[in-house]
Amino acid sequence: MQVTRAFKQAFLERMLLGFRATDVSSKSMSFQEKKSFIKLSADVAIAVARGSRKWTRGLIASVSKEQQKRLLPRVIPRKQYERLMKPCSSNSWKIPRSKKILRKSLRVSSTRRKKKLCAVEKRTRVLRRLVPGGESLSGFSLLDETLDYVLSLRAQVGLMQSLLMTCEASKRRAHELKCTSPETKASTVGNRGRCGMRTVVVKAEKQFSLLKKEF
């Protein structure tokens, strides 16, 4: 997968639509609620931008039941949700198998090989835990989904950092122009939203670092 301009545009559009739909700038919203809305918007944005994959379906399915009822319909239209959650046929990796290969594999079995297999199994368990929907994946399908998720996650982190920098630059310009009282209040609300976004970005960066280490 390549991170295309269309992917970036779709992500930012869906992210901003999510902000508007959930009214992140509302003064009555607590910091935890803002953070929850921003995280949901970011998850939906990356899933919609990437399209139907096993990890995107796993990501949306991981949304809590409360959020599915109360928040998800405000962030993603029903038809788009159904299209995203519809399983798609993906190009699966095929492993060559034959009796000759299997017999040879059994003959070369050794303690060293068993240790390597243990290490691979351990890493596989970690990847299954880190990749959304990874519990049902194995072998090359897990590697394929992990690679796709890592690239998408890296793009998400970069785009959210850019969005955060734009918001902070806008705040500095507003401060330099000595904004009026109502605008100052809006800026304060924006500060909370930026804090929530920064928290989400930090978590996404940690997730990306963990995956990069294991992959």
C-alpha cells in the first residue's frame, strides 16, 4: 500500500467532519469526552480513508457499544458504515506445500529451529494483540494486514501532527492580532480540543512504535 494524496484528503475530510458532527468545540463537553470524540473521529477517518480491510473492520468493531449507539452514527453515515464492514476478498499469500518439503522440514528440526519458532510465535501473538482484528489472523495474512496497518497508522500520525501544528499556528496568529473577548473564549475551548488531539497523537505514536519494533 502507498499513502496516496487521495488517502490523505479522505482522512482529513472525514476527521474534520467528525469534529463538526460531534461538536468538539462545545464548552459543555469535558476533556475526557473531547478526547473520546477525537479518538473516534481519528479511527473512523483512517478506516474510511483506507477502505474495507480486516484491520479496518476490526478497528470499527472495537468501538464500545455505547459509542456505537451514541457517537458512531454522527461520525459515519449508515450506508458507508455497512460498505466498510462488508468483508472483501483480499489477495491471500499462498504457501507452497508438498510431502517432500514437509518431510525435509521434519528432518532438519533442531533445538535451534524450535527456539526460532518460539520467538516467531511470541511475535505473532504480540502482532495479533496490536493489530485491530488480528485475533482471527495468522501467517502471511497477519503480516499483510500488519504492514497495511503500520503504513496507515504512520500516515495518520503525520496528518494529525500537521493538523495540530496548523491549529497551534492559528492560535498564535489570533493571539498576535489581540482577539476580542468572544474569540478568546473560543480559543480557550480550542485549547482543550488541541490537548485532546495531542493525547490521541501520542497514543497513536506509541502504537506505531510498538508495531515497528515487532514487525
